[in-house]
Amino acid sequence: MDLDVVRKVARIARLELTDEELEEFSVDLAEILEYLSILDKAPTTSGYGFNPVPIEDILREDEESIDIDPEMLRDMMDIYEELVRGPRLS
């Protein structure tokens, strides 16, 4: 990696580096970029969406049903003048 680029990166990161450190980081950054070049060989996402495994909506349609008879439920509740009473709030 070019020393000027390493100086720019160090300046942006607000690092004060000696010439020896610049040489060392130049080699390190070149190795990192070479290692990351493997990503250039990775397949593109043109054949895949965001999620490579297709997600399907498998929920059933809602169907109306009455599980409890409303009259029986009403008999189990505390009723006052045709209204259901809830717990008293203090």
C-alpha cells in the first residue's frame, strides 16, 4: 500500500505515526486488502433475494367460530343493568 494513502488514513483517524509505523501499517493494510480480495470471487446476489431461503406465508385464513355460547358466558360474568362489571379500581 502506498505510504501517502496510509498517511491520509492515519490523519483521518487522528493518529500520529512515525515513519517506521507508517511502513509497518503499509504492509499490514496491503495484506488485509489482499485477504479481502477473496470477496471479489464470491457469487453475486443476482440469483438470490435478501434471504437465500424462500419464505412463504403458510398461515391459514381466519375463520369465524364461536367456541363458547354467549349466553353461557354472560351467565358466568358479573352483570349489572345489562353491563359487565369489571374489578373495582382503587
